[in-house]
Amino acid sequence: MGFNAKVLILFKRADREAPEKTAWTWHRTDVIDFDRVTRVEKLTDKARYGHVKRSAHERFGICLVSAFLGRIFAQYESADGGQFAPPFLLYGNDEERTARATEPDGPTEFLDIGFLPDEIFPESFRRQVERMKAHNHALSLREAEFRFFLTGHNPIAKPPFLWESCLTLARWLLEAEDKRTDEWKELQADAVSEALARAWRAYLLALGTVDARALFVFD
């Protein structure tokens, strides 16, 4: 079993729809596509899975996603909700967009990643919209209701979606190399896989200097 994994790179700019308050809209500029990944045990358990051949890109994807998810889940168990991405701005509804952006006590950050079927979510356009609406609804709940909502919630399979700073992701990969984690040792088993990981780590580190964020999308 496995799942598709992508990371959407986001940059923010001031929201012109809300000039009377500080509001930001995050826009998608790039996608890191890990393709289909699975548990890192499928690489480390040579006795059971040693016969399965993995390409350099597959190995790279499995190891990086595993390194990220381990840290994300640790944060998820103890965080206050800040690891969840802000509300989506739904296309084709300018009235709702303006109302949400200018509401005095409303959110001050929004996601505007557009709709690109089969690239962002491998699902139908309608399903994408429903998932985005579910994400927005969850974030609109009061604190107690939101924490109750998260009881038993799977942050990979269901909205609300998770995000993290690119700088933090780069640091996690630096720590993985420093601590010689299973993920990093498996990356080093293939020179191309390790080169891809180092390249993306440098990319994320550079993005961190301009406060870029990474939105995790899993199927």
C-alpha cells in the first residue's frame, strides 16, 4: 500500500481585497512531486522487501516523505493548530472572497493555489472543491469544537491540510543527515537519490529566506 505525495510551495503577498487590515494571500509557485510513496520499512527491511527494486526517484520520495511525516506527526500531537494551512479562496466566488478577506474578526491569511485537476489532487474538480470547503469549515470552528473535531482525525487523509515553513523542512533534512537516520542512510544507498535530497534541501533552505511555506497534499 502507498499514497501519492506532493508539496506545494507557497509565497505570500498583501491582499488587495482587504486594505483596511493586514491580510495575506499565499500563492502556489511550484510543486515538489514525490509520486507514489510507501513506508520507509519497505526499504530498511531487506529480509522482507529486498527483492523489490526502487528507482532513484522512488527511493528519494519515500525517504523524504518519511522524514517529513515523522516530524509533522510529532508536532500534530502537541501543537495548537498552527500547523494547519489557512482557508482556501475558492475561484468563481468573488463575493465570498471579499467578505472573508474584509471581515473584521475573520482570518488574516488565505490560500490561493488555483484549480489544476490531476496536478494538485488526483480527483475530480468537484471533489477538490468539497475538500477545500471542508478545510475552510474546520478552521472556522471555535477552539473547543476544533480540538474535538481533531479527535481521531487523520491529518494525511482528511482536511484540514497541513503546512510548514520551507526553512523548517530544510532543517529537518539537515538533522536527518547529522543523526544518520534510517531515511538518510537509505538515501545514501543510491547516489542519485542522495543528490536529489541534497538539491531539494538546498532549494528549501533558500526558500526559507523569503518566508516560503510548503503545503502537504496526500492522496
